[in-house]
Amino acid sequence: MKKKKTSPVSIRIKYTRYVIPILLITFLSIGAIDTMFYFHSVRESSAHQEATYTSSALASLESYFDQFTSDSNIFFYKNSTQNVLVNANKDDGQETQQLLLNDAPYYPSLSANYSDNIFFLTNSGKLISASSYSSKSVSGFSHTYTDELMRKSENYHGLPFLFKTPDNSDKLYMCRNIYQWTGKTATTGKNYLGTLIVEPKSFVFDKIFSLNNNVYQFVLIDSDNHIFRNTTELSVQNILNLIHSESLSAQNCKYTATPISTNINNLKLLLITNQSLVYKDARLFIILLLFPSILSLFAIITATSFISRSIANEFGYFMKKLNKTKAINKDAFIHMDSSIEFAELSNVYNQTLSRIHTLSEKIHEQEILTKNIEIESLQAQINPHFLYNTLNCISGLVDMDRKEECHHALNALADIERMSLKGDPFSTIEETFYYVKEYTYIQKLRFGDNLSILIDIPQSLYHYYIPKLIIQPLIENAVIHGTSKISGKGIIAILGSIKEAHFQICVKDNGPGFSQDFLDNFDDNSKQKPATSYGLYNIDKRLKLYYGEKHGLILSNNENNGACITIRLPLTLVEKPIEKAGI
């Protein structure tokens, strides 16, 4: 049976994979359970407080309405009051006003302690006010207001209700209809005398709903969700949103609303709970609880990871040193004395590195020698080829008995050969094109006006270096395989430029150009010595030996006609040592 292969992992990964997850899962599980139980207890406590505050506010509100009902029953349905109210429409209302002024204050909910003013609206629409209770004008009761009030009074038919002015002011009024008591059940509630209106002091409802608590607050609304009293810091719009959605985020807090029914005709209580404050202490407690737990967990993890970390750090230092080593020098050697094992490991590594360094130097020297021999061989091969073609050209001048041009051509050839035989394998662009001009002079002697050679090399490029005997063979190739194949005037252009951080020299001619097969096969042929185009292969090979495979010759045809050979070289201001060739 085959054993399952497992990938090796580091010490730190083993520790991270096994020890830390177990500790974290255990800690988080315990913390999650404790948090769930604690928040459950907070939620139960909050529900209990909501019930307590709601019960207290509801009892106070209903008690006040019961007191108002009882006081108004005793006062308005006694014989003396009934007699005055029956005649209220017949006289000027002064007797009713005196009654409200003198007798009403003996009843708690109608007294000056709890109300700012008492009004009586007769069935004929006359408004009588005990104005001495307050300096406030009765003129605020417009016809529209009194009509609305009488309509609502009729709807509740003798039962007390709360009324808010249509102008959305803060005033609230306790109202109820008063009827004539005949002593007969059949006629009770038939004869409407008027509507009692009491303006409670503002503290009455504020005291009922004031809990001195920012967490739980009340809003008094009616069955149509009209707001009568808002004791919260929320706006009217926020309250309306809460009524419809029962949840709201405002002022960086989260609120919930719970509607509570009352036994009062048109009223409901809306309990507003600031959930952010409910759980504020809970969150603080959890943070205080978790802080020592996290410290304990951290201490455990730190203690258990100390040994694995120290070992992993030693390995990490060792690996970092290895990864940073690009060359074998004094910085590549590792010296560790943190432990006996790592000291021995670094000693063994240093000894091995020394042996590799010695061996690599020998190999490198052999590679350099091999490359030098190959380059020298390539240059030695191209020199006779170049010399043969040039002498052949001068021979033609001798046949034409052009002695002076022949003499000049021989001097130019001598200069070119001396340049090629000098020890340095490189020369500047300026030096190179001096000898290129000498060579083109020889070619122009041979072909006369049938050959035109143009050279456009910016002077800013003159200080860059290129290998020797690179340009002349390309001009020779352009003459032999290009311009000499056409009947008209031959043109050769030599252009220099910088493109994409590379130095380029283009040799163009107006000859027949390269065949497509030749272009397709040149790269393959350049990998080994070809049967044809030997000069181009030689130059391309030399350039690749000097600068690497990304450089060399690029062959193409011009848009109109003729061939184009591009030399692509790196920008170098100094001679490129052969030791770095191909790197």
C-alpha cells in the first residue's frame, strides 16, 4: 500500500497550524458562551425595566384621567352647577365664569395647581373662560378650532379625551362633554349643555413620563399616530419613522419603539428605548472581561512560541543569507554562534562555498577563454573575407589605370586593417565611422556615380562603444547583394538612433531586398553555421557572444524596396569586458 506523500512544512507553520488554532478556538468558544449568557441577562433586565417603567407611566396617566373624570362628574353634575349651565346660553356667561372661578378650584384636577385655565364651550358656541387663572388670551380659540373641538367631543360622547390645537403648538387640553342630568335613564345624555376644556400645566404630563432615564422615554400619541407629547430628544419625523418601522438609527444611536394601549379613548403610549445605551454597559463589561483574557491568551501563545520562534529565526537568517547571495565573496559566508548546531551548520556551509568558489572560478576562466577564442576566430574569419573583397575592388581600379585613386584606396585599406588589428575589440562610434567613411570611399571609387552612400549618425552618439568590423561588412553586403543587382543608381543609408533604451544602427539599401524564405530562416540558421549569408551570421554571432541573445541583427525589408539590417546594442559608454559577455 502506497504511503500518502506529505509536503514538508516549517516549524512556524506547524505551530501556526496546530497550536494557535486550538488556543484561539478554545478562547473564542468560552468568550462567545460567556458573552451570549451575559447579553441574554442584559436583555431580560432591559425587558423587566421596560415593563416596570411602562406600568408606572400607564398607571400615572390613567390615574390622572380618572381623577379628571371623577372631579368633573362631582362638580358638573351637582344641582347647583347644572342649574347654572342650563342658563348659560340665556345670560352673558358671567355666572358660569364665577362658578368656574370660585367652585372649580376645590377639585384637584381643576385647581390652579394642575391647570393654567378652565373653559366651558356652550352648545351655542359661546366660550366662557376662568381667565383669572392665567393671563393667556382666549382669542386663540378660533371658530375653526371650536368646530373641530365640538366634533371630537361628540365622537367621544361624555368621555374624557385629550385635544391638541391644529396649529401644532405645545398646548394640550383635557376635554369632555357635559349633559343635563334629569334623573331618568331614558333621557340621560340627551340634552347637551356644553364641553368642559381644561388646560393642564405642562409639568403634569412631563411628570408622568419623566423617568430621569435616557434609556427609556415615552411619547404620547393618539390612535391616528398624532403626537401629543414628546419627552425624547428625537424629532417628530424620527418619531413617525419609529412608529412605522419600530427601529431607527439616529444621532449615532439605535432606537426601538413599543406601542402600549391605554383604557383612555384616543391615547396610546409609545415606549422609546435607546438600545445603544442599554448595551453600553454590557459592551464595556465585555471589553473589561476580554482584556485580561486576551492578555492571558497572549502570554500563553508567547510562552509556547518562544522556542519555535527562536529556531525558526535562526533558520530564517540562514535562508535570508542564502537568498541574498548573488556572488561568492566575503559577504556570502555565514557566521552563526547562537547555538552549537547552527555554528556547525554554518562552518560546513562555508567550507562547501569555498570549494564551489574555487571550482566556479576555474570554470569561468575556461568559459572566458573559450569565448575569446570563438570571437577571435569569428573576427579572423571575417578579416580575410573583408580583405579579399576590398582588394578585388582595388584590383578593378588598377585595371582601369586609376593610380591616384588606387593609391588612396590602399592607404584607406591600410588604416582599416591597422584598426582591426589593434588590441581592443571595441571602438567608439566616432572612430568606427571614420573607418566606415574610408571604406565607403573605396566602394565609391569602384562604382562611381552609380553608388550613393548616406551617413546620418547624431554626434550625441559618438561617445558610445561598439565592436570593431561590424558596419563595414554590412555595407559590403548591401553593395554585393543589393545595389549591384539593380540597373539604376544604388543608394545605401546608415542611420543611428536610440530606441527603448537601446542603441540602433540601420543599414538600408534600395536593392531587391531579402526573400521571405531567407527572413524566415535567418534566426534558425544563426544557431549554426549556415551555407549562405556567412557574413551576417558571423556578425550576429559575435554580437550575441558580447551582449547576450537579446541583441544582434534584425533583418527586414523596407516598405518600398530594398533590405534593412538593424544592429541592436545596449547603451554602453565604456568598452564591454569580455568577462561579462552574455550575462
